[in-house]
Amino acid sequence: MESKKKMTHKFYQNLGKLFYAIAASDNKVHPSELNKLKELVKDKWLDVDPLEDDYGTDAAYEIEIVFDWLDKQQRLNIASCFEDFVDYKNEQKHLFTPKIIKLIQTTAHAIAASFSDVNKSELIMLAKLDLELKK
């Protein structure tokens, strides 16, 4: 019997950083990328686990909150956001089950494809992500 992995707020916050890095890899976050993220959080990520914040809101919404905050800052290092995610993944490997990895890949690819399909900078970032998730 497989034990249930316990997600954390940091897990969702680092996903927000990752998805921001994917969307902003071409130096612009398009409204369609944010809309796609919101759609996928609602349709896919809310069902991952029952973790809630202090106000009773599903913790998966922290993905959107961090993404939106980073987008408003507009001076943050995209590579740093990606590396923060990678560092977290390496520290918390037990959370990255095959199901979660697939959901991360699906979300990242959908965000990248939501505006004028996948461009070169997004493709490079997606390839880096896929390599990291295979480790």
C-alpha cells in the first residue's frame, strides 16, 4: 500500500516560481499564459491534496499567487526562479511522484503553448525542466 505524500505550502510556492519561469522565459508573460495557469490550477491542481492555508483556501491557489506576484515584480531573475524550484525538488524528492511529475509537465507545456505556441526560449526551458524531472 502506497502512503500518501503530504504536500506543503512551499511545494505550491515553488511550482508558482517554476510556472512563472516558463511563462516569462521570453521576457513577457502574456494574459493567455496566466489564464491557462488559472484554468489548470482549478481543473487539475485543486484535487492533488486537501492542504489549505490559514483562511481555509486550497493551498494549490498559492501557485497562482506566487506566479502573479512574480509577474508584477518584473525585475526578477527567471533563472533564479527555475533554480529555486530545482533546489526544492532535489530536497523534497519524495513529493515528486510519477503522477505529480506528469501534472507538472502537462501544466508547463500548456502554459508555454497557450500564446502563439511554444517559442524557442520556452522550448529550452521546457527541455531543462523535463531533464530535471527525470533525475
